[in-house]
Amino acid sequence: MSARILIVIVTLPLLLLLVLAGARHAADSLAQSLAPPLPPPERGEMEIPILMYHKVNPDPRMGGLGLRVPPEKFARQMEYLAGQGFHTVSLIDVVDHLQWGKPLPPRPVVITFDDGYLDNYTYAFPILKKYGFTATVFVVAHTVGKTNTFDAGRQPVNKMAGWRELKEMADYGITIGAHTLDHPRLTQLSLEEARRQIKESKILLEAELGRPVEVFSYPYGKYNRELARVVRESGYRAAVTTEQGLAGPGDDPFTLKRVRVMGSYDLQKFITELVKHYYPPSPVEK
Ligand SMILES: [Zn+2]
């Protein structure tokens, strides 16, 4: 009698787990079958998605789903990319490819995180490592190891990654990029102050991390032609905006488009958002 109860106690949770895992797998398969198909891998080498994330955090108190992707969703997205034969590359790889024709692996993708939240290290980094993926984290230099003072009052207080976490990620192969000193709207500053924000964040990060910082992300996506020139003159090799689209031939390396990933996306929506950029709308017939 007690043995039978024991068997039930042991097997019931196992069965439940199996059912749940099966349901998850079925839901993911359904999501993939309902989403539009990816282009063939060789086409993907010409147009490269640069995914844009901010927070990867399970805690709703850390912010809304506009900027916060729950780790479980992020994990499924990475699982999907790996399963479809995507290879993560760096922004420098992309620029070298676009400018000099440097070969890229099939289905290249760049994964980026803006601001430098501690949760990138806590939640996203282990998942990236699981798939052997790399990424780029754009850091607000003056908030490293502190909190997101740049959007105080508009967003909940979040911890930012410290130098120790940034160094550990860099040692693994994560690119650390700059996102200014204080996260201002660069277009609202004098050119001199904008130059200081762009240039000194690079110098500060390089001094602390002991490695070159070559990529930049415009806070709030605010940029113009002059600012793109300042970024180039400051010694960067590439910069990303928040404009939506893929990186492709003829693009200015200092105004690269990205693909936004929101926390509200299920896997099907993630695939749809990714794939739609490979197929631009056909020109309207006259
Ligand atoms: Zn930002």
C-alpha cells in the first residue's frame, strides 16, 4: 500500500512535467509552422538582423514588457535561432563584410543589449553561453555598477552591471560597446558636449576594461549626420540606431538599423518580426 502511494507520489510530478514539456514543444512547433518561412541561408549573408534587447528579467517590478524580455522567452528565441542555423557575429564582422566582403557564416545575426543592465549578466549571459552565442552590450559608462539614473522617474530602479561582470562577459567574447557617459538625447546637446559624451565614454570603458571599444549605440536612437561623423571621428568603427530593418549592402556603418524585440512577443511574433525584414514590401504599382 505505502509502496503504491510512493510510486504515485514519484511518478505524478514526472508525468506532469512530461506533459508540460510536450505542450511547450508543441506550442513552439506550432509557432514555427504558423510564422512565415526564413529566406534560404545564402540570402541571409547579404542582409543581417541586428536584434535589439534591453532588460532580460523575470521580475515585472523591473519594468514593462517594452524594454524587458522574460528570460524564458529569451531562451526560446535563442533556441530557435540556434535550431535554424543562425550564427552570432559581431558588429565589426558585419562592417568588415559590408565594406570589404569579409565572409560571414550562414545566417549571421547580431544580438545587442542597450544600457548595460545587471540582468544581462544574470539571465541572458548563461543562455547565450548555452548556445555558444556572442552578443554586444552597450554600456552607459557613468552608471556601471550603479543604477539606471538616466531614466529615473520613468522606469523602476534597475541595477546596472559592474566592471567585474562586464570583464567576465568580455573575456567570454561578448563585445562591450559605448552608449555615452550619461545617456542624453545627443541631438539636444551642443556638438561639443555630444562629442564629449561620445568620446569620453569610449576612453573610460577602454581604461577600465583594458580592451578597445569600437562600437556605439545612440541613446533613444537620436542621431543625425553630424553626430554620425563625430562617432566616426572619435575612433569607433560602427554605430547602431533604433530604426527598424536589417543591415545590408550600401549601409552607412554609423547608422545601422536594428530589429526590436519586445517582451510581449511570443515565439511566433518573434519569428514574424524577424522574417518580415527579409522581404521588403513590393513597390506599389502605378
Ligand atoms: Zn539606452
